[in-house]
Amino acid sequence: MVFMKDAFGAPQSLLILGGTSEIGLATARRMIARRARTVWLAGRPSPALEQAAEALRSLGADARTVAFDALDPESHETVLGKVFAEGDIDMVLFAFGVLGDQADDERDPVAAVRVAQTNYTGAVSAGLVCARALQTQGHGSLVVLSSIAGERACRSDFIYGSSKAGLDTFTQGLGDALHGTGVHVMVVRPGFVRTRMTAGLAEAPLATTPEAVATAIELGLRRRSETVWVPGALRAVMSALRHVPRPVFRRLPV
């Protein structure tokens, strides 16, 4: 069965890659409140993935799970193709990724590469598969969670940040490639988000929540934005930081 956006432009069918992501699930809840009917949660099979789907079912959604591994790009076309074969998808949200441990990863190149493969190369593979499927159906939005960490290399998280920089650039280019096809591509650049992944880390200024990111995603979809900053004030902050000379930037507490 084919679902399409309602009269108010709200997605009726969602595919969330990173099915246990707190941001992804907050977005799903928000869309269900706007009458979304079908939600696919894609992720590694686990009790947490099934529990997330059950929680969405309790809200009235037809929530389904599908096995997805960012580190297995050879499977992406088959796995994601099965989802699109079940019906059109109004919105695909890329909410998967790992933060890694900067200090440990600097000492362990294999672990560092795993961060890059998960956050970047896995998204390149899945992004191209989803983009082609959305283009074939002739409509839909591809929403990718980037990060302000990708805006400029920081000593404290340059491995993670470099993977997000690659993802951000890839998504922008993909959006240009799909311009005029009916497919909307949106990059979302949150700052520090209070989630399980960031628990125990020193909180950065302008910290936000999964719910606030979900709200920004919904607004961006309605506006058909190409880039969304969360919170919005980060746009000006990063614009200024982008031009700080490197010798000065190195001394900043970032």
C-alpha cells in the first residue's frame, strides 16, 4: 500500500536508519502525533530495537523492524530494497552513527577506521540506495543527521568530526544531484545533544535535546529546508568560528 504526505505535508511513512537512536525515535513520535502511519526501524537486531518498535505501536503506528548494519554495505541494496518494495516511503532519516573515544581511537587506528566506516562510508552506501529508491517513486525526503563537529576540526574530536564532515559534504552533493527530481534532501546539524551517547561528557554551550532536534526536523520538512541548525543560534556561532585563525582556534576550549 502506498502512503504519501498528508494535506499538511506531514510524512505518513518513515524509514529510520538507526532504529534505536533517541533522535530518530523522538522524530518518529512527533510524526506519529501528526498522523504518520508506518514506521520502519532499521538497525542491528536486538531487544532494544524490538522494544522501540513496540513503543511506537503503542502510539498507534504500524512499526516494523528490519536488520541493517552500516558496516555491511554489500547488504544495503537488498535490505533497503525490501523496505521500499512494501510501499512508498515519505521520509528516510539517517540517525545512525558512533561517537567513538578520541583518546582511545588515536591509539587504535582500526577503531578509528570503524568510526569513519560507520558514520561516513556506511551512510554513502545507504544514501545512494535510498536516493535511487526515492527518485524512482518520485517523491520523499532524505534527512541526514550531521553535526557541528564536522564544521571545523577540533583537537578533542577530530576523528568523529572528520567522519561527519565527509557525511555533510556527501549529503549536500547528493541534494544537488537530486534537485528537480521531486526528492528533498536535508542536512541537520545539531550541536551537543543530551543522549545516552553523550552521557558523561562535558556539556557544551547551546546544548539541546532529541525532542528539540525532532521539532527542528519537522519544521525543516515543512519549509523544505536544505540545512537545519539545532539550535538555530549555532549557524551564527559556527560562521564566526569558521574564520578564526588556526593558531587562535587551537587555544580555544573545544
